[in-house]
Amino acid sequence: MLVQNSLSEVLRAREELFSRTNWNDPTSQLQNRVKGEDLARYFVLSDSERVGIQNTIRLLVSTTPYYLSLSDPSDPNCPIRRMIVPTKEEAIFSLEESADPLEEERLSPVRGLTHMYPNRVLLFSNHSCSVYCRHCMRGRKVSSNEERMEKSDLESAFDYIRNHPEIEDVVVSGGDPLNLADLRIEWILKELNQIPHVKICRLGTRNPVTLPFRITDAICQIIEKYNDDNLSIFCNTQFNHPKECTKETKEAILKLLKVGVSVGNQAVLLKGINDDEETMLTLHKKLLEMRVRAYYLYDPELIPGSRGFRTPLARGIEIVEYMRGKIGGMGIPQFVNDLPGGGGKITIGANWYLGFYPKTRQHVFRSAVTKKIHFSFEPIGSNKESYYPKISDEEWEKWKPR
Ligand SMILES: *Cc1c(COP(=O)(O)O)cnc(C)c1O
Ligand code: SF4
């Protein structure tokens, strides 16, 4: 049975946890993580959360005290809380869901490596994370001991990369690569740095958000050492809500930037957490203030127990449409759908382009700023006229310049 604590008991438990944690020390944060049913001590739980914690079919439940401190102890709709605490939707395996909708396993020539695009691969470096996000897309691997990557597995993956000169870009993900020990990370970066055709390494890590103290001087020095003429190291992180943008996260990001690592954000569109225009705009404004550029906005995948997070496809399109014109382009993510069945990622954007009217050779656009119709001409002598969707006479009558 889960404990059922009152708000004052919850607040006291939080205070006790926070004072016992050596706050800026990542090891202490990890040692004091709140796991599984212990979560009940730090929240006044709703019935749905009680079911979720006990019956989740997804990954382990765990949070750092730091990330817990951003959450609301009494409001089940708190966005941070929704990313930490399972709800009853997480206990349901829906018909349309599958453990590996992107067929990453089918596209895996060696253990822990997915080779879907010709010139880039996804390397699964480890299976652990600082916080287990309820919306995690890698639920089948993350937090599962069976998925442990041994050193020999990584060696085979490096051999594969070495033997495939077309691979230029290695996305290191997991789990979270920054949950590996410094020495292991150093070894991975060194190996990649020594493969002549690998030019780019991307670290996919949520630690800047969930455990910013993990971005220590020591790990920054290691990264800097291998971020050189042979290899360009990038970091892609995952902020999903403005509440995650704290002074601690900003310090972590600035440290990465100082060692020449460009930081991008890959948000996930999550129902009830960030699926509205203003939240997403504010998030990306705050990210730019931290010098984090927008990269992707993911539509959640059809993994088991994901139904509580999924929004209509239109939501993502509407949100990026709304952002256009209200924030610099480097703050607008591309809305991405990773196609089920191993089709890779595609982007879906707002339709600003309405079509081509051959009689006047004009293109018709919708403006994000004026909200009106605007026109431009196709160059004389163009051989691309058949490329454009045609505008009918009727539509032209409606839109034509007056
Ligand atoms: C997302 C992904 C990549 C990287 O894709 P980009 O669009 O270059 O960011 C590479 N491999 C796999 C299997 C992926 O899922
Ligand atoms: S940090 Fe990333 S891999 Fe780990 S649980 Fe969260 S989303 Fe999944």
C-alpha cells in the first residue's frame, strides 16, 4: 500500500530530503533520488497517480531531488509533476501502441546501434538516466538491466562505425550518456575522435534539465579535449516547459558553450504539459535567453502507455504556426514526426504557401505577421511551373490583389 500523506507531511518530507542532499553535488543528487513507491511521500497523490505508480507498464520511476523541487506537491496538473509521476493512463497498453514503433531494433546491425540514415547513426551508450521521464520514447531500453551496454558492445559498435566510412555523424543517446562515469565518456569521445570519417558527435542528454550539476568542470574539460579539428561535439537536450529554465540550468548550458559545444533543444509535445501556444513560445524565449537554439518539437511516439501524452497531430502544426513572427527563427523548432515502421523523421509545417496562378505567374502566400494574402512572381523562363500546386480561377477571384 502506498502511503497517503497530508500536504504538511509532504512538505516536511521534501524539506528533509532537500537538506539531506548536498545540493550542487551530482553524486549526492543521484544517491538521494526518489524512486518508485517512495514518490508517494513527496506528493499529495491523486487516485490516478496512485494507480500509475503501482501499475505502470513503462520504465522505472525516479527523480533527482533537484527536479523534484521544481514540481508542485499538491497540484496533479503541475507540468513537472506530470513528467515525474505516472498516471493511470500509463498502466494501459493501447492497441495502436508498440514497444518499438520506429523499428530501431530491425535497423540495428550491432547491439546498441541504429543505422537508418546513410551518414548518421544512433548509438545507445547506456540505459540509465537521472530522471525517468514518463513520456520517454525509449521505454523498452531505458531503465532495463537487460539492455545494459557492456564495454565490448560499445567496442563492436565502434568497429561497425570504423568499417562504414559513410558514417559522419554519431548521435550518442541512451538512456543518457551523461549518466556514464567521466572515464567511460572520455573513452567514447576518444574513440569517435579517432575515426577519421566521423566529423560530428551529438550528445543527447537531459542532464542539463534534470541534473544541471552533472555539467561539472571535469566533464567539460573532457569534452573540450575531444572537441577539436577532427570532431565537432554538439549537445541536444530536452526542455519541455518554462518551469525547467532555472538559473542552475543556465549555468550548465553556459559551461557547455564555453567549451565550444553548441546546445540545441528537442522538445516533446505533451498533452496538458506544453500543448498550448503561449507555453511553447515562452519556453523557447527562455531557451534563447540561455543561448539554446530550437531544434525539434517531437510528436510523441506510439509506445506502450503513451496515450495520456498524445495530442492531435494538428496541435504541433498550429503551435509552430503561432510562433512564426513572434520569436526569432532560431527559437522556432521544426515539428517532427518520426514515422512508425522505420520511415525516419519528417517535418510538418504550417502552410504559408497557397499555390501558383499560372495566368499571372503569381505565387500566393499567407503572412504570419499581417495575416493577409501576399503575392510574388515566378521568374520569367522558369521551368518549374509544374512543380507548384495550382490555384483555380475561383480561388484567384477570392484572393487576387485589389
Ligand atoms: C533522430 C535520429 C537520427 C538523427 O536525426 P537528425 O534528423 O539528423 O537529427 C539518427 N538516427 C536515428 C535512428 C534517429 O532516430
Ligand atoms: S532522459 Fe531521455 S532517455 Fe532518459 S527517461 Fe528521459 S526522455 Fe527517456
